[in-house]
Amino acid sequence: MSSCAACPVRDLSFCNALSDEELDHLNRVSSDVSLTTGQSLFDEGAPADHVFNVTSGAMKVYKLLSDGRRQITGFLFPGDFLGLSTRDAYAYSAEAVCSTQLCRFNRQKLEHLLRDFPKVERRLLGIANDELALAQEQMLILGRKTAKEKIASFLLMLSRRAKKSGSQSNPIALPITRTDMADFLGLTTETVSRTITQLKSSGLITLLPGNEVRLESLEALEDMAEGE
């Protein structure tokens, strides 16, 4: 059995449309990558020679402004794909949030493979559409929501993502630092910390050991996220 066939997130990834025999072909153009916390996978502007699939851990993707400020544009979890680009260079930087494992695919070889497996190409198109939907949701969070609404939306997003991947959805794992949350939500680190404390004091969340958060009232958090 190929390593692709034994992948623990196969059902969540772009390659779930392939049979075991077809996965053998995919396995020939893939390799494993291991990252430690804070280790860079690639930088914005670097040659986009590879694409990646997260198999464990978490990644953050971000862009840097000319003055050094950072905007995190997304967090990626097991089953997520990154590195897709219509250009020859990566459009953003990617860094490990925690200890992370990825599958790496040579972009040119994968593109050749897609010609033989149109099912994968359709799946990648679906991933691109999902990324567009997430970008639109992020624009709403950044542009129209208060700090409490942003934090509530973020926690619910993590819960939904965990449930989708078959992981525990409540309590949720929160390996993401307050600074990273701030750079994702368009807030200051102080505002993130203060808002989390307010949610805790209100009994809406409980902070647990091991970077976990229990969502005490999903309904109340959903109402808050929607501005009700």
C-alpha cells in the first residue's frame, strides 16, 4: 500500500477522488515534509515549485506590508491544500503554527498527472472555490464585526473545522497565539486578550490546560458572531 493510500486525512484531501491504483501514481510525485513551530515552508515571491497538503498540525499563511506589518490571511489544518498559484511565484508566505506534517508535490509533475486524472483537477477547482468563500467571509469579519463578534466567529470557525476533520469540536484545540489571532482578525494583541477574558468572565468559554477552549454556549456565541 502506498503512503498516499494510508494517509490519515485522505478523505479530507484533494486526492480523495482517486482509487488506490491511481494513488500509486500520485505517490511517485510526492514526498513528506516535517516542520517545527515557527518554521517557514515558503516565502511570498519565492518560486512556486511545489504544492502541499497538510496531514497533521496547522499552518498560517500571511502577507507582509512594505512597513513590516503582517496580515494573516488564513489558517490551514489537516486536509487543507496550499501553494496553488496561477503565477510562477507564491502569492503569500506560509509558516507552521505548531509541529506540522505535510505532503509535498512537485508542481510541474502534478500538473502533468492532472491531465490523466481529471477527477483531481475538479477537486482542486472545488478547493479554489472554497478558498474564495473563506476569503469573502474574512472580508466580512475584518470590515464589519466588533472585537467580540470577531473572536466568537473565530472560535466557531475552529470548532466547525475540527468537526469536519473528525476531530474533537468542543473543547477545541487553540495552538494559535494571541498575536497570530490579532493579525488574522485585524485587532491588537491586547484587544484579543481582553476580549477572551471578557468571554471567559461572561461564562461563554472556559480556558483549559493544553491550549484548549471549551465553548460553553454555542447558541450564545453564534448569536454574538452574527451581531445579535
